[in-house]
Amino acid sequence: MIFIVTILLLVIPFLILYVFFSSAPQIGGKSRGKRLEKIISSPGYSNGKFQNVVETPIDMPLPVMMKTGYEFLKPGTKGRIPEIPIDTAPFDKIAFELAGNEGEAAITWFGHSSLLIKIHGKTFLTDPVLVGERASMVSFIGPKRFPYKHHVAIEQLPKIDTVLLSHDHYDHLDYNTILALRSRVAKFIVPLGVGAHLERWGIAAENIEEYNWWDKIVFDENINMVCTPSRHFSGRSLTERNTTLWCSWIIEGRKEKIYFGADSGYSPTFREIGTKYGPFDLTILECGAYSEYWPAIHMMPEETLQAHIDLDGNRLMPIHWGKFSLSLHGWKEPIQRLKILAETRGVTLVYPRIGQIIKIAESVNLTDWWEEK
């Protein structure tokens, strides 16, 4: 009897986890049919997984995992999370609707990698994580968003023409946010494989466009786009990794060209993209969640600056910071380090207050808002 009870105590948790990962809708869907055929035919897909352009080690040794886990969980996280609510700007929907209609792009940042980009009257919403308090598969554990004075609600957003996704990690693709957007947005542009998640969540297949690295897209008569490589990985469950693609995006209007880098470790691909498609009026690059323990998948601030230079960028806007604590560095450290580096190298840095509307062609009244008490 004791033996049977022991076996049950060991087996039942695994069964619960199996059922959860097999049935929980927030995990997403699996590509089948023509969607899977397109994945298999991709040059970057081999051995059942997408591959990075350069070798990209991801797995950490067990002692390192235990050490970082302890650092995350131990008491005394002072500096990693704001002690008081960040003084964000209330989003002005009417002002945004009036901006960006003549080709001069207007941008609002909502923290991390969620942005509104408006160009030639079309509005793109990137990697939206706007509903709920955690970037996680469950609501009770995982990275919790920082306290803001103003968290934008889906109902406060203007008309969204396209949701633009870079990959399927929880801090970039949020199940509840997509549910809230699905009746408001007619087009979702995503990398290969991510469409299966959206279909499972009720997005019609005809509203989803999936692309591979280096695919060129004619969005309309004023806007062209390119799906470009990044150096990262993908996955929403504990057992499947790199079965969907990760990418960066170029948005080119008649007057201005923007590079949305999303997540990426430093790579020679930045120079390749800069040579093929630069110069860029604005590069939007990650600067946060970096660590010496995972240097291949997230850039240190020094690498963010170099990536901007490789891309032949004019102005640099750092993202992937200011909303979640995903590493061991302080929440202010990314922008503090990058600002010093940019001044040293003569790079023009754009760091709007969260919720602020800016035009990339204009001089912006910027303050070190993260230092405010």
C-alpha cells in the first residue's frame, strides 16, 4: 500500500503537468497542413527546428540555473523593480490619431517591446503585452509588470491596422491581449509557425500572414516591409523549442525607414541588414534582460549600440526594459549604461517616457524620467 501511494505521489504531478501543457489554450497551437509544409521548406529549418544564422547556445549548466534561480527568488530585490510607480504619460488617443498621417512616423512605447508605430496613416502594434499583470503562461507566477501611473487599456488604443509579432515568448505574445484584440484587428503579420497560436485563439486564418527571413512584403502603396533575421529562440512550453520562427522587421515608408529589432543577441546579421537595407532613420533595439549567463540571446548595452552602428542607423530607441524584471540587473541599468555609451560614441538616443507620443523626424523634449522620485 505504501509503495502504491508513493508511486501515485510521484506520477500524479507529472500527469497534471502533461494535461496542462496538452490542453491549456495559452500554450498555443501546432502548425499543420500547409502551414507546416511552409515551415519544413524553410532554408532555416532542419532536424525539426529552426536554426540561428550563427551558433547560439541557450541551455545553461544546472549549477548556473540553480544560482540564477536563487538570485531571482531570494529576498532583497532592491533596484530590480521600481519602488514607486513609474511616472508614465497618459496615452492621448486623439493626438495619436492625428499624428503620422503624412509619412513622418509617430511612435508610442508602452514598455518592454510593445509599441504603436504609425506611418502613412497606418498603425502597427508590436508585440503587445497589455492585459494582465504577468508575462507568463499562468496568472499567479512569473514576471510581474512594474507599477505604472498609467497602464494603457485595449479600449484606449486607436484603430490598429496590423499586429506585428516578432516571436512567441510570453513577454512578446500574450494570450489575453490577443483575445482582447481579435475583434478589433483585421491583420496579424507574424513569423513562420506563430500563426498556429493565433488560430487556436480564434483569429481567422485569412487574417494571418506568416513570413520567413528575408521575405519582402508590399503592405500598401506607401509602405514596404521585410522580415529579417534575429538571433534568439522560441517556445511556449517546457518540451517544445524553436518550432516557430523568431525575427525582426523593417517598416519602410516613402520618407522614413524603421528597424524593429525585437529580441536578439549580437550577430553579424545586423551588418548584413544595414548593408542591404540601411540607412535607417530609427533603429528600435533591445537593451534589457541581458546577462553574462545568456550572452548569445540578449545584447549587453555595448552590443546594442554596436548593432545600431552596424545597421547604419540615425537614431536609436532602446526597448525591452522598463516593464518586467527578466534578469539580475537593476531596472534602470540598461538606459543608464546605454546613455553614457551613446554620448561617448556620438549616437543620438531616443528615450520617450512610456505613453508619450513622439515623431522620429523631430527633436524630442527628453528627460531622464527613470531618475524621477
